[in-house]
Amino acid sequence: MSKEVVEIASKHLGQTVSEYSDTYDPGLLVKVPRNLNRVAYNIQEDNLPFSGVDVWNAYEVSALTKTGRPVTGVLKITCPADSVYHVESKSIKLYLNSFNMTQLGDTKVECIAEIEKLISGDLSKLLESDVTCKLHVTTELDPYGNDVWLGFEDFDNIEDLVDLDTVDFTAYKSDADQLETYVPEEPEEILFHTDLLRSNCRVTNQPDWGDIYVYMSGKTLITAESFAKYVVSHRKVSHFHEEICEMVYKHLWDKCNPDELMVTCLYTRRGGIDINPIRVSHAELIPEQFKNVDFINEKTLRQ
């Protein structure tokens, strides 16, 4: 299965591009069947153990009005986790670049509307799902205003809970056996965050860096130290961002059978795009602003 994924993703990923198209071309988009990434973790397509969305932020989006005026902004895209496919990252970068010299609309407002209509339409058709997007003009964003969501503030940094200098890290190949549990006297919840996440691109093996957030409630919980060791164990594996999030979710779910579970991975940008999947046991665990394209999410330090 992994060979098939690599073959699909390799249309653009890992290939040298001699000439970038700067006129609108939806044919550049490449879709990857999600089930090819899920079969190894016994995740059933017809009985998903989670719901969620993939949130993409693209920072290098631009087109022209019909008078040649450039329009630029940050594009937020959301795609449901139950879509049949996800889009391959380099293909969407090339696709977004194809807008650069494309003339759309007589004014900035009309140009933005056309960009949003084309992108949401093309991705919805490609992924056979309802994909939404919004282009945020950076000069109109207020970092302290209502259009910026300051999220995941209540999560405990693992390094504030565990002296990592005293921990022996020995596994770097996605080892779920690193996870250790404890049983509290009463059901409780944990909120962990760490920036230790590092995995690699499935095709090019270039490193992908990210912050991971976990909320769990129930009768059996994960220890902070073992979770740190488990996150580090992904350091030499090669998976897509979405697959990493779903793998972590499934490992935690199988280990603890929690009442509630949320896993969010906020990856650093590469090629002007960051990818942020979230998977939850209950839909209400997804923060509304996180999945709402009207809001730009506050960035981690590395994003």
C-alpha cells in the first residue's frame, strides 16, 4: 500500500520543476486516497474512530485583477477528515502558484471572490467532499482582533511536567510500546503539548517539524514522560502529516480506550504552506474557530 501512495504522490513531489505555471491550472492537483494511509492502523473507512478536519494555511497566494493589480493574502482551507481523498502538498503549492498571473475580477473584492470560488470548487471536486476556503488580506488582519483565534492556550508543555534531561530516548521508529498508562483515583483529563514532533516526508524524506496537542479524559490515561518518548519515536518515520495525526490518535485510543480524545498536529510551513490536522472522538471537541475559515489561527513560534 505504501508503494502505491508513493507512486501517486511522486507526480510532483520529489521532482524537479523546470518551469512553473503561473496561469490557472487545476490539472496540477493530485489526490491521495486516505484509505491507503489507514489500512496499516486498522482504521476502517466505513467506521472511522474519529471525526476531524485538515486545516491548510497558504501564505503565498496571489492573482491579478483585470487591470493587472496584484491581490495577495493568506488562504485558509478546511477539508473534512472523512473525505475519500486528501490533496498532495506539492501539487496544491503548484496549483496555487498557477493563479499568480491569472486575471480575475475588475476589483480586489471581485478577484478575492473568484479565487475563493475556484479553489473551493476545484478541491471539492477533486476530493469528493465539501472543501471551504477564505483569502485573508494581510493588511486587513488585526492580530488582536476577532479574526485571529488564540487557541490551545490551556495545554501543559511536557517540559514543564517532566525533566527531559533525565529521560532515555531510545526509539525513533514510531514505537507505541513507549506509551505507559496510569489509573487515577477518579476519572480525570490531561492536556499535553510538545514541540518535539518530527517526522519525514513519505517521498522526499525531508524533515517535517510540528507541535502536537493531546486532550484525553477517562479512567486510564497516558503518563507525560511516556508520551514524550512516544512523540520522539516518530523522528525517523516517513508519513504524511494527516497520517501522523491519525496514527497517534489510534495508538492512544487503543491504549487507553478514553471517554474523549483529541489529537492536533500543527506543522511548520514548507513551501509557503502549513498543514494542521485535528482528529477527535466527539465533533464538539473541535474548536469552532479552528475549523472556521473566517478565522486565522494563532501561529506556533515555528510556523
